[in-house]
Amino acid sequence: MLYQDYDKDDSLSLHTDLYEINMMYTYFKKGIADRNAVFEAFYRSEPFGNGFAIFAGLERMINYLQSLHFSESDLAYLKETQNYDDDFIDYLRHLKLKLSIRSMREGELVFANEPLVQVEGPLAQCQLVETAILNIINFQTLLATKAARIKLAVQDDQLMEFGSRRAQETDAALWGARAAFIGGFDSTSNVRAGKLFGIPISGTHAHALVEAFGSEYEAFKAYAKTHKDCVFLVDTYDTIRSGVPNAIKVAREMGDKINFLGVRIDSGDMAYISKQVRKELDDAGYPDAKIFASNDLDETTITNLKMQGAKIDVWGIGTKYITAFDQPALGAVYKLVSMEGDNGQMHDTLKISSNAIKVSTPGKKQVWRISANTAKKNEGDWIAREGEDPTRYQALFMFHPQYTYINKVVTDFTAYPLLHDIFDHGKLVYKQPSLRGIKSFAAENLKALWDEYKRSLNPQEYPVDLSQDLYESKMSLIQDIRRKIRERGMSR
Ligand SMILES: Nc1ncnc2c1ncn2[C@@H]1O[C@H](COP(=O)(O)OP(=O)(O)OP(=O)(O)O)[C@@H](O)[C@H]1O
Ligand SMILES: O=P(O)(O)OC[C@H]1O[C@H](OP(=O)(O)OP(=O)(O)O)[C@H](O)[C@@H]1O
Ligand SMILES: O=C(O)c1cccnc1
């Protein structure tokens, strides 16, 4: 197939790893494809050494799941390349989403080892959607978290997202712009993201404009005559000697005909230069003109520049945001936690590993956020078996699932569940809030988090605890499996 034949790319159902369809085939042939199963997606450690993550990706996940079907061209391709029998191809032809899905809401604060998405339904369908779900939430959650880190560094300054040219292809630029907005950016330079998602778009101009006119004065003047809002890029030749004086000259000449919003610097020592530029603008009578800065910035450089007293008002962030430069993957996984057996009963499943952190927690679960009523801050999250309700306790015993001697009793608390129903047996039952709603939800959530979990360097570990019942059932399942392995003589 050539790129031109991409009109045949008429569904996202093959956006999965081959092994998922191979497993579906086995389940189908062995008659267990429609057995009920529960999978949960979670990640194992906070990205960027952060103290929290911001969940994102639900919008795209919903779109993907709603349109899930195998097109005739998908089926023809599978038939041509794989040795599947016709009855399986026919089964895929008639596949209709039957899954029940619960998920964190976009903009929710989430933490390592808690289920972010829970998929329940026919085993084969649960398996099919693994790759796309992980693909979507891994990227978008990682990026929304990176955005939140950058937002915490700039505090109340304005943040512009400039990443498209450096993103890992077009989808990443688009959904990365959306995740940036959720995490705290004010605007994006990506016009399509503006059109599709309603994110405010904004931009200045590039060095090319100055080079095209051959002089800063000519370029700024031409721009000013064609635009009301003007930010001039002043570092093409010499920021202090030529860029800023030319910007001021044009601003004076144009007077009220333009809004002289400020100047952008894109190179050099930004602490030193911004202070100089601030003085020039103030002395020229433009104290409200803002200083925009860009050039490989991230939360670390921003924090450092602020420490140096840089006079920067607006931050343009591209490469290091959109590529999640310091940690390019979140590493969320998708694990089977419960499965219908031959007797029709559901039983917990578990993946054991010699690495303690990789031992999954069995059973279908709910995550409860425990919030202290007086402080109005989160005490921690409490993962419980489905049906357990912490609100029935006056005092809640919370303990670290690995170091159980780290524990506390919480009284006077409010508990609320974080996993929400999205699909019920294939039917969408969730109404997505507006993107602005999601953005303010994220900001509100961050207010309920103690500062100790929000600092960018070595934050405190937020408590993600298991209920006593869940802890005990996990321990007893581990013992059971170990015993069975020993009895079968498979262990050393
Ligand atoms: N005062 C400062 N303190 C810390 N980092 C800074 C400071 N000023 C600039 N930076 C950062 O230093 C890095 C290196 O900038 P560099 O010197 O390579 O840019 P430049 O050479 O001036 O510009 P370019 O090569 O893009 O034309 C950039 O990530 C920039 O954001
Ligand atoms: O540095 P980022 O965080 O990625 O922000 C986006 C960069 O894109 C533009 O530069 P361009 O791509 O034209 O190249 P330049 O950096 O060499 O000027 C802009 O001037 C920023 O420097
Ligand atoms: O508008 C800008 O200044 C901009 C947009 C994208 C990349 N760099 C800068």
C-alpha cells in the first residue's frame, strides 16, 4: 500500500499491536472471547520526579472507542497478511463495542499505582483496545503534567505554547497543545488546535520577517501597518543597540494605531538582557510593554531566570515542553485484574514479579480521594475493592502498602470516588465538560494539594494507600499463587 492509498485507512481499529489481535484469535477459537474481564491502566512512578500527574486523554479515548469497528479494508488486510480463519474475520466484522469503561476525568490529579482507566467487558474487546488507550493516555497525561510543572514555575505570568515545529509529528502537536492548555498554558501557536479545540491562539513573528525586509525598522514598521497587536522580535542583530530602539521608534511613530504589546527576546543571557530591555522600555515611556522570552526554556531554566531577577512577563515554550524532553514516556501499563472463570464467577488475577513494585494489585477497584474537612486539602488516595465505601467509617485507617508501619487514622474527612462511568456496555454515558472547564478543574485540584507535593524538586510522596480488605486479598492471592507454583514443582 502506498501513502496515496490512505483513503483505505478508514478506521482506527488496527491501531493496535498485532499481539492483541493474535490473543483475540486464541480467545475466539477457544470459546472465551466473550467472557467478562476487567483490565486497569496505571503507571508506576511520577513523571519528571514530580509529586503528581494530571490526567488527560479521555476526549480522544472516547472518540476512538465510539468509532471502534473493523472496516472492510481492515478485514481484507488481516485476511491478506494473517492466517486467521474466516469465522474470526466474520466475528471482527460484526464486532460492536460492548465495554463498560470507567476513567479519571481530564484535569484530575492522579498518582502512581492507582487505576486511571478501568475497562470491563468481553475479554477479546478489552484486549483489542489496550494499545490505543495506553498510547493516548500515556502521551496526554505526560504532557499535561509537564505543562503543570511549567505553569507552577511561571506562577502568574503568561504562558504561550510554541511546540508544533518540534513535536513528534502532527498528532503530538495537536493533542500536546490541548494538554498544555489543560495543564496551565494560556494559548497555543497551533492554529488548527485553536480551531478544533477553541484554545486561544497567539503569536509574534520570526527572524525571517526582519531578514525579508533587510532591516528591523522596515520589518517592524511593515508589521505594524498590517497588524493592530504588535510584539517585535528584537534579537535578530543586536537586541540592545538595534532591536529595542527600532521597536520603540516604530511604536512612537504608530502611536494609537497599534497596541504595542512588547518585544520578544530569543537568545543570549535572558536575565541580563531582559533587565536592560525593561529599563529601555520604561525610560521610553512604555512601562506596560511586556517582555516575551523564548529559546529552549523549561521549568528549570524559568525558575533559575526568576531567581536571577529576569524581567520576563510572557514565556514561549516549545521543544522542551512538547517532546517531554527530560522524560519522554510515562510508562502506563494495562493489566488484567479480574476474569470470569469456567464456573461463570469472576475471580481476581495478579501478575507476580520479583520486582515488588511490579506486582499488580488484583480485583476491580475504585480510587477514593480523602480530603480533610477543615484544611480542605487532600490527605491521600485510598484504593478499595469495588463496593467498599470509606464514607461509612468515622475514622479511616490509611497505611503505606509497602511500608505498612507508615500509617495514620483520618477523621473528619470527605471521600469521593475518582473513577467515573464513561461507557456502559458500549453506550456513552458521560458528558465531557468544556475544555475551559477541564482547565479550571485542574487548577482547582492543584489548590487542594499541599505545597510539599507540588514542588518540582524532590517533592514529598503523596499517600496512595490500599484498603485493609484490598491489601489482605492481594497478600492472600500472592500466597495462593506461590503455593500453587511450589505444588506444581515449578519453583526453585
Ligand atoms: N541567564 C540565564 N540563566 C540560565 N539560562 C539561560 C540564561 N539565559 C539564557 N539561558 C538559557 O541558556 C540556553 C542556551 O542559550 P544559548 O546561549 O544557546 O542561546 P543562544 O546561543 O544565545 O541562542 P541561539 O543559539 O538559539 O541563537 C537556553 O536554553 C536559554 O534558555
Ligand atoms: O525554543 P523553543 O522552546 O522550542 O521555542 C520555539 C522556538 O521556535 C522558534 O525558533 P526557531 O525554530 O525559528 O529556531 P531558533 O530557535 O533557532 O530561532 C522560536 O524563536 C523559539 O526559539
Ligand atoms: O509566535 C511566536 O513567536 C512563535 C511561534 C512558534 C514558534 N516560535 C515562536
